[in-house]
Amino acid sequence: MTEALTQAVRHPLDLGRLLPLGGPDDGTWITEQAAIRALRRASAEIPGVRVEALRIGSAPLEPVSEPAVRPPAGALPPGPLRIEAAFTAPLGQPLPHTAGQLRNALLNAATNGLGLATVTADLRVTDLDEDPETAIGSRTSKGAMKPEPDAAAARSSPPAAGTGFLRGPVVELADVAAAVPGVARLTTVLGSRPIKVADHDDPPGRHIEVQLAVAPGHRPLEVARAVRAALAEAATSDTRGPVTVAVLITETAP
């Protein structure tokens, strides 16, 4: 898929960047949209803070690595990431204290909750709110950095395992992936197929790319590692040469 076509597919759902999850050997990426929703859930726990805009991307001047497997089209290379956030703060609290709370919440959700290799969070205060109660639970997005992700569009992606366009061994691999603990369902957010298989002869081998949603209570990176191991084992029996697997996480849940 060309980059232009990738962007055309990605634009309607506002998936944002495809962010590396874990390290170079983990072969896993997550949509920026899915990561932002997880970070917003974490920021909602801070009284009086309203996050207006969020972006996640590669940290400037930080080294990146070559991934061990072929990445999804247009995905960022593995390396440190930076969070940028614009937010409204409560007027009755010291700004450094509020900013510190938000920074810790975002970095903890990104690193420990998701598995992103995040090294910094840059914050910008856009407004002060005299009544903290009006800010709690609000999800109005008026910042310029990143519009509110279209969560409803992402959730509308139907369960994909076993659908009509999958045939033969691909159906079996889809069933294997869907059965891994922590996989809520396979998805078709990026492109029309939840799982793609490419056999190659020079050198001999097979590459598998799968999209999935993570079930509540599971860490995305750990689920992705389990999926990669299960698919590699399932595909090795009928494949000449090594099997590589790339995972794209398109949804997470609390």
C-alpha cells in the first residue's frame, strides 16, 4: 500500500500516527488515536484539569532503531516518544503542582499502562478555570495540536475473524489471534482485512500483519507479544523459512 493510499484510508477515522509499542524486537504498533484515548482516561482522574489537545510522536534528536519485523505502512520507527498536551488548569491550585500531576499521569499511562517508550511530556496551559467542577468530565477539544479522536468510528469496526474475504490458512491464523487472552476482537480499521499474510521466496519465509483491539484489564504490549508468539507458532508448521509477525493495536479499554 502506498503512503498516499495509507493516508487516505487513515484520514476518515483520524487514526493519527502509528506509534511503536515496546522496543525494536517487539514488532508492535498502536494507533495514536487509541493511545490518546488511554491518556485522556488517565488525565480525567486529576480534579479540575481539562486536557484540550494531545499529540504523541517521535522525540526530537533521539535515536531510532530498525524494527525486527516489517512495520505497517507509514509506521514510526521504534524509539523514544514525546507527549504534547494543552490543558485548562484550576485557578485555585499552584500551576507547577497541577502540571506535575498531569505529567506523571500521562507518562505513567503511556509507559506502564500501554508500553510506549515515552521519555518526556511537554505541557502547555491554555486557560485557567475558576470553577474546577465545570472542568471535571468535560471532553471539549478546542486546542490546535490534536482534535478529539473519533472514538465512535473506531468502535464501529466490526469483529473480523472468520469474515467472508478470509480463506483457508488465513482464517485459521485469524482464529488463533482472536483466541489469545486479552484480544477483544480483530479489527479492520486500517485497510479492509484484519490479518494479512505475505509469503516470500527470496529468502523463504512468511510475514503476518494483524490488527486487533485489546480487552479490558490487559496491558496492550503483553497481549501483542502473546499474539505474535501464537501466530508464529501456528504458521511455522506449513511455512518454509522464518515467520515474522507485526501487530497493530487499534483500540484499548480500561
